[in-house]
Amino acid sequence: MKKNIVLMFTLIALLAGCSSMPLSKQQVNKVQSIAIINNFPQYPSYSSIGTTVFQNSYDKIINKNYQEELSSIFAKYLGQKGYKNVAVYNKTKKYKGEVDLVITLEPSGLNRPAAPNNAGYGIYQRSFFGIQDKASTYIEMNALVKLKSGEEFNTHFHDFAPVSFKDLPKKWDYLSNSQKNEIESKIKQNMKKSINAMRDLGL
């Protein structure tokens, strides 16, 4: 009984350290400078999953730097909200300094079978004994906001967008140009929608 009480208070303390409630208007009004730390990979994942592990195929969509595009979407949104001092950082340019608000964009794992390395964004299709799921692009994001005072807020965002064609081949290069264009367009839609994470946090 004593151990259960200690465990309960430990969990409460951990949960209290990071709130899922939005920032108050008073907190938002004090923000003048923002740093965005984007930990998403440069290239989205490409996964064609079969009934057995021997039928699984993984690839990357290596066409452009999607990490930079995602950062630009968030920086543009914050600029339109009136924040003039917005800096962007990623894994190759580590954040140093002090600002009023730090936003960290963390890729979250895709909650699908056989998707161990698919955190963040990409396209996924699973076939199980000949029955295929709809191939869909996706984004899975954990957004963490930290004020200069040390207060932290977080939210999770996910979005899926099915593509029009039925079969996802084993590799990205096996797709036609029109299929590639559709996938890239859908992933961009997923990324644009992820701005809702900022609205959930009151920004």
C-alpha cells in the first residue's frame, strides 16, 4: 500500500512537469522571441509491409529536404501571427542562446505493424494475406513548448491522407512521376496541417 502511494505521487509529479493545456493569453503576450528546434529527419519514410518480415520493404523519399520545408511552414505561421524574432534550428545546427519560447518538433512513432523506423512522416501500406490496406501518407508529431520561466507544454498531432492508386511498389524509384508527385503533395498537406499543434498550444 505504501509503495502504491509513493508510485502515485511520483506519477503526479511527472505529469505536473509538462502540461497539455494551452498557454494562457498572458503567457503568450510576453513572448517576443522564439526558437524552433526541428528534430524531424530530412527524408520521409517509405514502407511497403507484407504478411511476413521477408515481404517488408523500406526506403526513403530522397527528393528534397522535407525537414527544412517543415521548419519553413512553422516559421511562416509564427511570422504571420506577429512574431518577428523567429530562429530555426535542427540537428546540424544546435540551439544556443536564450529566447522567450522554445518550440521543439519531435517525430513520433507510427502506430502501425512493422513500422519500427517510420517516426515522423512518410507513406505506408500493409498487405496481410493478400488483403491490402489503403496506402496513406502520414505525419506523427510531438510538439513541446518551453517558456523562459521553465514551464513546459506539449501536444501530439497526427494526420493521414490516402493516395489514389492501389498498390505501393517496393521502392520509391519504381513509382511513376505522377505517383511521386501525388505522394509528395499529400505529405506536404500533412505537414501544413501539423500547424494545428501550435493552435492546440495557444499559439
